[in-house]
Amino acid sequence: MNKKVIVFLGLIFFLGMTPFCDILAQEHAYVPDEGFVPDQTTAVILAEAILKPIYGEENINRQKPFKVTLKNNVWIITGTLPEGLMGGVAIIEISKKDAKIIRVSHGK
């Protein structure tokens, strides 16, 4: 068989299988009803795992307790400082649905 015909048939086969593979991927992609970050505890665990390597474990631990709010299905976790202490705190925004990190920042 001609090499071009074989390549053409292979391409047709591949393109024909693509929708089938997408269907299989969707069937086996579990998403919890409450999202991957269902509660404040999970949000804080993820926040610490992201923030500590960036800003240092000691720095992030000093900013506890964290203020945690849920707005438009996005967890907003903000560090706190002792009263009277000047400085900035870490902030991270995490999607409740898919755990995507939307924003990471730290004030000065």
C-alpha cells in the first residue's frame, strides 16, 4: 500500500477516535458535589502547602489564625498579625470547585 494512503488512513482513524477518547475521559473524571475544596479546613491545608514554600514556614505560621471566607465559590485565605504589629500578610485565593490557585500575594 502507498505510504501516503497509510498515513491518510491512520489520520482518519486517529481523528475518528478523538471524540471517543473525550467521552471516556469525561466518564472517568470524578468531581465531588461539594468541589475539591469543600470546607475551610481543606482550604487552609492547601493554602499552607502553597504559601510555606514561597514565604517560609516560620513567616506563615506567625500569621495564624487565618481569616477564611468563601466568596463566589472562591476560598480567600488571609493571614493575620497580632494587634499593633505593622506589616503585610499572605493572601491566597483557591477555587472551591477544582482547587485552582487563582491568586497568591503578600503585603509589605
